[in-house]
Amino acid sequence: MKIINVCTLILALLFGCVLSLHAAKSDCENLDGDGAKPVKEVNKEGDAVQNDYDEVVEEDERKGVTYLSVIGGSEPKPNACGLNPSNDEGEWTGWGGPLDTDNATIGEGAGTRNEIVIGGIYFERGIGSHSIATLVYDLSGDDYLKFEGYVGMSDEKDPAECGHGGSGDFVFRVDGKQAFKSDVLQGTDGGKNVDAVKVEFDIAANAKELEIVMGDGGDGAGCDHSAIGDAKLLNAQALAVEPANKLPTIWGHLKDSY
């Protein structure tokens, strides 16, 4: 009997290791196909071209990284895809719902989602929605110490549509206390693409809830395809290892190449 129990334990541990090795974007509910506006990698992204990119933020594969998701994850204990919101799904997007795909933009509704590009940067992981949207995440499933991500307006709308590609603002609160608030961000500014804005803040011990509000920038919700690239929570295990790739901290400035 003892031998059987030991064998069962070993098999369980091996199975757990296999799952942990394959816990990635592939475990999410991802786009089936190229999207309504396929993304395209180029040598130099252009201001007047939708969804082209010349920089990539790859999935962070460090142990201790939990991505925020909307469909394929679980709540409050994350699964292989990540962590889903705990609030009512009717609040997750102001238009084009319900959200039905991870790591994708809002598009023009079901069947039109696209992969996430913000300011000429392609994000393998992220969240796309339409203002005004509220996402609430239960933090009780792990000892999270930090949030990291990039916010901005999806390149699927700028500049051919909506003039400046929509506008929005982003507010992050932990247990009701504001941790980050962006300026009003547009898809383009003066005809030039606007970079994604880096967001990072510490999370206090025993924090219970992360709230993210994607606002309309004060000018109404039309064309406001908001996105959060590489949206993730980090615990001590993740913070002990340097990420494989990262962009510099940027505050909505225009690309230096222009």
C-alpha cells in the first residue's frame, strides 16, 4: 500500500511539472485566425498604417508571473492562462461585448477581435476592451508584490479611423486606493503614433483587490479601443529573476525615430 501511495505521489508531481512547463498563452482562449485586421511586422512602423509593429513584448515565462485574462483564466486562484475578473462581465467593456477572447482587442465586436498592438509595439499577452470598462481582480490567490503592464489605445483604430485613433485614460486601484493614473492617451498625437505607457506599482501584503478602470478621456466613448499590454502580477519568485525582454519605462512620448 505504501508503495502504491508513493508511486501515486510521484505521478502527481510529474503531472504537475508537465502542466507548469506548458502553462502559457496556449492555455488561453485565443484568436481563431488572424483577426479582422491582421497584425504585420515591419522594419519601421508607420503612422498611417493600422496594426503594423516594429517592437515585440514576448510572454514573460518566469515562474511566479500571473497574467490577467478575461476568459481562459480562473478566479481567484489562477490557472495556466491567468486570472479572470471577479466583477460582473457586463462591466468589462462599454461596447462590443461580451468579451470572448484572451490576448486580443475589442475589435468591432464578436468575430472581429485582433491581436494587441499599441503604438507600434506588439504584445503577445494583454487585455483589450472599450471604454468605459471596469475589471476587478481578486488578489487572494497568491502573495502578489507588483503589477506591470503597458497601457494605450489599440492601433486598430488609428489614424485612418476616428482622427487620432481614439482617446482614453487608465486608473488602477488596490483595495480602493489609487496606485496609478495615466494622462489622457490618444492613438496618435500630431499625426505621430504614441507609445504604450509603462505601468508598474507595488502591491501591499494581504491586498485583496485590484481594480482597473479604462475611461473615455473625457470626450465620450466613441472609438476608444483601450488596451493593456503584458498585464501581469508578480510574486517574490518572479521578482528574483530578471525578465528575458523588457522595454524602457516610457511616459506617452513619441517614438525617438520620428
